Amino acid sequence: MDEPVEIAPGVRALDHTADVGIEVRAASPAQLFHRAALGMLALLEDAEAAAAEPGASAEPAAGEAHARELALDAEDLAMLLVLWLRELLYLYEVERFRYRAAEFARLDERGLQARVRGEPARAAMLGELKAVTYHGLAVERDGGGWYARVIFDV
């Protein structure tokens, strides 16, 4: 297995047989979920092409910002992370809603309520992520922070 490569702050890509994955480190569960979403986007999009597009910027332009309210329930934090990423992947693929940030009204072992902000996806897709899997899934405290590993079916 090759050495993991950082693809976003606190997120490393994992090389996995017939799949692709990410490892995420963060100071809090909210930051862990945010970074995992950004890591998934980094696997989906051609970031260089997005940056080169006219009008593309790090922040959505006025009138382009979109928001979604999400409420998810799960048996534990690991399952919740999978549901979170599945929902964001669905929004990206079906509605071309590109995640930017989230404000969590609630985020604990049993569920979350969040206002998710995004913008229309502009970048060319690098490839397809068919599913967020439970294979090799980990979400745990790591010293003073949090660690997660997620594998995607490609």
C-alpha cells in the first residue's frame, strides 16, 4: 500500500483494493464531519479545473449560496458519518449541490441536525463514487482529537 496523500486539510486519501478511502483527523466531531465531506469532494472533483473556470471562487457568489436542512439518526457516530456522507453524495450527484459548510444544531452519537450550505457544482467529476461503505469504517477519539476512516466503492 502506498503512503497516504493529504487531499484536504486533515484528510488523507487511502489506497484500497478496487475502492478508495479517506482518513480524517480533527479536533471535534463537527470538524471531523466537515473535513470528511471536503475529503469526499476532493475524491469527486477535478479541483484544478474548478479553479480555472471563469467565475469560480472559494466562496459562492451572491445569489448562488444554497442551504439544506438535514436531520439524521443513527446507532453510533460511525454509522452517522456514513449517513452524512451518503446524503451529501446524493445531493452532489442528483442536485449538483456542492457542500461548503455546515452549522450543527445537534451532533452526537445518536444523530444530527444541521444546516448545510453549498453552491452549484461546477467542477468536472474525476470519477464516480458508487457508495459510502461500512467496510473498514472507524470513528474514534484519538488523543485530544478525533479520527475517522471511510472507504468508498468506486
